[in-house]
Amino acid sequence: MLGRKDAGANRGTTTAGTAGTDRAAGTGGSGGQGARLSRSFGWLALLGVILAVAGLVGLVYTGVATLTSMILFGWLLLVGGVVGLLHAVQSRGSSFFWLGVVVAALNLAAGVVIIRKPDVAAEALTMFAALLFLTGGVFRLVGSLVVRGPQFALTLLQGAFGLLIGILVLADWPSSSKYVIGCFFSLALLFDGLGLIATGIGGRRIVSLVQPEERLKKEQQGHEQSQT
């Protein structure tokens, strides 16, 4: 009888110890995963800060931002051309071989021209952007006046704004090419950075709110298992 009682006590102690160990391991694993998520969101917010600062600096020095964006664009075209050419060589037995070669050659040629003469490329791209604003504004204005849908005022305002930007850029062209591309590029960096900052801070807050709830649930489950 004493032997049976000792064996039962040992089994209870072993079960309680195992449950406590599992509970501690689960809590530690959840805490480690939450810490990793919080750290990842922190790095995301830091990247957002860097992009936002770069955007603000670009808005101050729009000429430098224009030349920098054009040189980056040229290098992207060069890299894309090289990758496209390698892909075309690998698929030289297919019917798209020559099309891939032509597209890769155009990318390489455009990249070389933009890197060698970024100011001329900025002038051409500024003219293209102004024409896009003009045509988009005209189509939005005409469409809003003809259709008169539920978003009539918003569409009319967008069309007038696009038309105004296109006229202003063309009126000061080619001098506007020194700051238009850089301004757009800097604004894109700024808003992307602000979005990443908001995502990183919001993610860290969500992790800090969810983590205590998960720890409490695991502790309750471990307590119930130890009682059974």
C-alpha cells in the first residue's frame, strides 16, 4: 500500500513538473516570438525614418534630387537590360528570343544615355510628365462634366488640379526640369517613409497588446492541466 501511494505521488509530481515546464516553455516561446516581431517592426519604422529624412532633404535640394533620381533610373535600366539579355540568351530556343533581345538592348541604350546626360533625360521626362498631367486633367474635366456621377466635385477638382500642374510645368520648361522630377521623387520618399513609420509603430503597439493576452491564456491552460 505504501509503495502504491509513493508511486502515485511521484506520478503527480512528475505530471505537475512537466506541465510547469511546458507552460514555461510556451510562455518563453511566445515572448521570444513577440520580441522578434516587435524588433522587426522597429527596423521597419527606422527605415521609414531614413526615407522620410531623405525625402525632406530632397525637397530642400531639388536639383540634386533630380540628378540623383535620374542616375538611379539609368542604373536600374542598365541592370534590367543585363538581366533581360541573360534571360533572352537562356531562352534562345523560344519564339520570344528576339523580342527579349530588342527590349534588353533598348533598356541598355536608354540606361547609358540617361547616365551620361541626366539633365537632358530630366528635360524629356519632365515634358512627358507635363503632357500626362495635361491629358489626364482634360479627360477628368470632360468626363466629370459629361457623366456627372456621385463624385462629380472630386473628379472635377482632380482634373483642374492636373491641368494646372501640366500648364505650370510646361510654362517654365525646360527650367522646370531641374526641380520637378526631384520634387516628385522626394515626395514619394517622404510619403513612403511616413507610411512605414506608421506601420512600424502600429505593429509594435499591436504586438504589445496581443502578447500579454496570449501569455495569460497559456497560464490559464497550464493551470487547468495541472489541476486535472
